Amino acid sequence: MYDTTINSTGFTLIDTPGFDDTEISDHDVLGIIAEWLHERYEAGQLLTGIFYLQPITKNRAEGSVLRSLALLEKLCGPKNFKNILLISTFWNQVSEEVGSRREREMLEMAGFWKSMKEQGAKTERMARDYDRFKTALSAMVGKSCISLQIQEELHDGKALQETMAGLSIDAEARKMREDYEHELEETRLQAQEELSKRDKLLEKVRNQEAARQKVVEKEAERKAENARKAEKARISQLEQLQERNRRIKQAELDRQAKIEERKQAERQRWQEVQASQAKAERLAADIKDGYRLSWLQRESVDRDIDYIRTAAQAGILQN
């Protein structure tokens, strides 16, 4: 609350907290304003006018601004719009072209200044000019005091939440809650969809990995089987080689045995030949000594002895 005097006329300025505060909810802000207005109304202290300040530097209508304007309409009521001055500020920070375009948007846009302007609200441009502000205050002199809609509603016994402003905040809160729940549900569905996609992708990856693992296992089994077959063939070849070597060795042993048998037979036959020859020699000597033969007979005996020797050497003569 600020007191000032312009041209000997006293003014009391009330700076209310703004809606969409980061630390105080809109409902609490409305409660603070409503309580102050109700106390002044019951004390017979009424307002003459309301100044609503909107920076012209903002290039778009934000949701918080639209909500504030909607609450202002519900606080005041249409019958009091003629005592509202809609002031666009900071004109010194924008060009005339940009500021005019934004001002036109505010005046023509539904939900912004359009409704209040059409029902009697005035507009004003201000930079950092205190004289323009004093002029705007002076324009309020002579106007009748007004009772705001919320003051009359509270005076009639309505609870704050039953007033038009309270209902508007509750409706806005419900809408915000519904929007939040809707957004939360969309987020949940999106997350669920993403999880489903991820699960499908993981399942696909698992299936691909399982298929790859089967291929690897089959390839390993094939290689192992080939290795077993190769080892079996190698062992078979080794066994065949060992068997051939055994047969060669056995054949060599058999050959040596046969050679030894032949040698043994040769030795035995030689011994027999020698024995037969000795016997023949003895027989021949006995024949020569035992008989007196004629020369012709002796020749015949010699022939017989030669035959016996030959036969003994040839192994024909038996013991």
C-alpha cells in the first residue's frame, strides 16, 4: 500500500501479489487479495479503479497471463470493466512497429484484453514516464467508487471457493490436474510403449543370439565330428600300418625260420651225405680187402664204388 498526492489529491495505491507465483499457489494469492478486499468492503473503503500492467516486451501470450486476466475479470465483474485501465509497459524497450503489433494482438485476441476493452476498459502505453502515470491516476478523479464482484459475493456469505474467482481457480486447478494426469498417462503409455519396444527388441536380440549360438554349436559339433572322424581314420591308418609292419616282421621271421630250417635240413643232409660217403668208403675198402678180384672184376668194383660215392653225395644212398 502506497500513499501519494497529485495536484492536492491523495491516492492510495495497492500493489497486489501476482498469480502464477513460483512460491505461492494461485489459490493462496486469491485468498490474500480476497481477504484484503473483504475487510475494506466491510469497512466501507471501496476502490476507484484498477490498473493492470502488462510488459509489451513479451512476444506471446503465456498461459499464466491468460489465467491472470481471467481471474481479474472474475474478481471485478463485467460492470466494473469501465474502471479498469489496461497498461502496456516498457515501450522504451521495443520499436513502435513491434510494440504496436503486440498491442494489436492483445486487443484482438480472445481471452486477452479484447473482452474487457469491448465492455469499457481503457488502455494506455507507458515507458518509464512518471508523468504519464500521474496523468492516468488523475483520470480516476471524479469516478464513482466500485464494489468488486468478489467483495459482493463474500459479503453475501459465499465461501471463497464458491465465488466466481474461486470457482475459476478451482476449475483451472482441476483442468491443470486433469492435464497433468492426462500428460502423466500419456507419459506412462509412452514409457510402456517404449518398454514394450525395448522388450521386443531384447527378445529379437535374444532370439538372434540363440540362433547364432545354435549355429556356433552346430559348427562346433561338425568340427568335433570331423575331428573324431579324422582321429578315427588316423588311428585306423596307424593300426593298418602297425598290422602291415607286424605282417612284414612276421613274414621276415617266417622267412628267417624257413632259411634256418633249410640250413638245418642242409646240415642234416650233409651230415647224412658224409655218413653215407664214409659208409661207402668203408664198404669199398672192405670189398677191396675181402676179395681178390681180377683186373676186370676190380674195374667193375671200382665202378660200383664210384656209383656208391656219387649216390652218397647225391643223398640217394640210405643208412
